[in-house]
Amino acid sequence: MSFPKTKAELEAAGYRYNNTGQCSACLREISWWWTPKGRKLPFDVGAEAMVPHFASCPQVSKFRKAK
């Protein structure tokens, strides 16, 4: 199964929209969604396809946990 690419596909897969906010690192607008497992996941706003913000954020290293 591939990752959902549209809002309709996200909702059909069990994701629920939460709200819109701003990335604390790069300051871009993001939309927050609840995953089917109850975690919050940020997505880019305005993209044609739903892209998780972690894939496009230039400051993603600030959010990575040390191993």
C-alpha cells in the first residue's frame, strides 16, 4: 500500500485533520493531521499532493532524535 497522496485518501486511510500552524524551524505554514495510530503528522500546505513536511523542511535535522 502506498502512502495517501490527497486529502480524500488520507481521510479514507483513517487520518483526521487537526489544524493549521507554522513550522517552528523553517516558519512555513503546515497542516497537522492525526494518524490512524494517534500521532500528529505535519503536512505542507498548498501542495497539490499531500507531502509530509519532514520531507521538505530544510531544518528537519532539528526534529531528528539522536540514536
